[in-house]
Amino acid sequence: MNDGEDVELERLKAKKIKELLSPRKEGPSGVIHADSESFRELLEKETRPVLVDFWAEWCAPCRMLAPIIEGLAKKYSGRVVFAKLNVDENPGVAAQYGIMAIPTLILFVGGVEVDRIVGLVPEKRIEAMIEGKLKEGS
């Protein structure tokens, strides 16, 4: 490799690292990966309902819930915002909302908690919570 190729490679690596570390990185499923700052901004600015999945990497039920959340994010795209917040990386937010067990799903409307589910539940239970709030809002 010559110096020009080294510089370009370093530029591309830096760009990719920045993308990967972005706190509000939206995955291919449309689920936002939030941190404490982007979470606060999301709740302040978003007018649609926001469903937040409080989770941790080591949590097996959280990993089992992930594909359900991704599927619902696709199904409700444009009507509901889906976000994931890692409680190990954001303990202040977890404490603020009294997260005592994970997974915990909290549905926010206008930045205010309107419903909560604790634990791994069937997709239909989550969908019923979402549909109930969407019908109230129409």
C-alpha cells in the first residue's frame, strides 16, 4: 500500500467507527439504538408513540424478544417509533424509570409513560398494548 491508500483506508475506518458508535443508530429493522442523551431527545421531539425496549446484552429473554420488536417495528413503521436502550450502558435512565427487571417495554406518548410490560410476553400482548394506544389517539 502507498501513503494515499493508507490515508483513504484510515478515513474509511474512522467513518465506519463513527457510524457504529452513533448513539441513535437506526438498525435495518427501523429500531433506534438509543443512549441516555438520544433517548431524552427522542421523547422530547417525537409526536408518535415511542415503544422502548429496556434490555441488556447478557439477558436471554431480551435476546428472545429482539426479533419480535424488529418485526413490530416493520409492521408499525411510520406510526410507532421503536427504540432499544441498554440498561448496563445507561443505568441512570433505567433508575429514572424504575427498571427492576428486564426486558421491560415502556410505551410513551407525548414523552409520558402510558403503559409498561415487564418480562418476555407473546407478540400479541405487545401488539394489543400498541393498538390500544393507537386507537385512543385516533
